[in-house]
Amino acid sequence: MPKSVHDVLDPYNYSNPPNTSPDGKWVLMASDKGTELYSERLHLVKSWDIYSSKMIWRPDSLGAFLFIKTEMYYVTIPSGEPILIEDCTPDYCPDMDFVWLP
């Protein structure tokens, strides 16, 4: 069982830092294996075989946007599968253009 986020990160070459949910119960990480979801105790809950370069959590921690090159996906946490929301081809999806509205 991992003791810290460093134990989880050790075997991987992560180019993006871990991304903790607003409620502190989940951690999303991009690895060379794809995008991984960990519990607050750092147990692997789910993994997807897509590499997300940017992740934006919903304020209620029930989902997240995943940015993968020219595509933006939405995933329901903890058990959902990524759903393609936007294809920004030929450019990258500008993650700065998205905001949460009440």
C-alpha cells in the first residue's frame, strides 16, 4: 500500500503534477500508462488508456475535464469512461477558455 504520493509517482515519469479534487477525496494523475484515478488513501481506483495533459475538476468533485492534444473529454468520477466533448482539430483545445457556471 502506498504511503505517500511520492510512492505512487516513483515508478513513473510524470510530466504533470498530481491533480487533487476540490473535496480532497480523489487524485488524478497522468502517467506513461495513461490517466489514473486514486483514492485519498492513494489506492488506484480506475485508469484510462489516454494521456491527459491537463485536468480540470468539477467544483463538486463528481467529474473532470481531461484535455488530450486536440480533444477534450469529460469523465464521471469515480467509475465513468471518458466521453468526447470537443474536438479542436487542427489546434489544441485551449483549457483557459472553459469556466464553471452556477
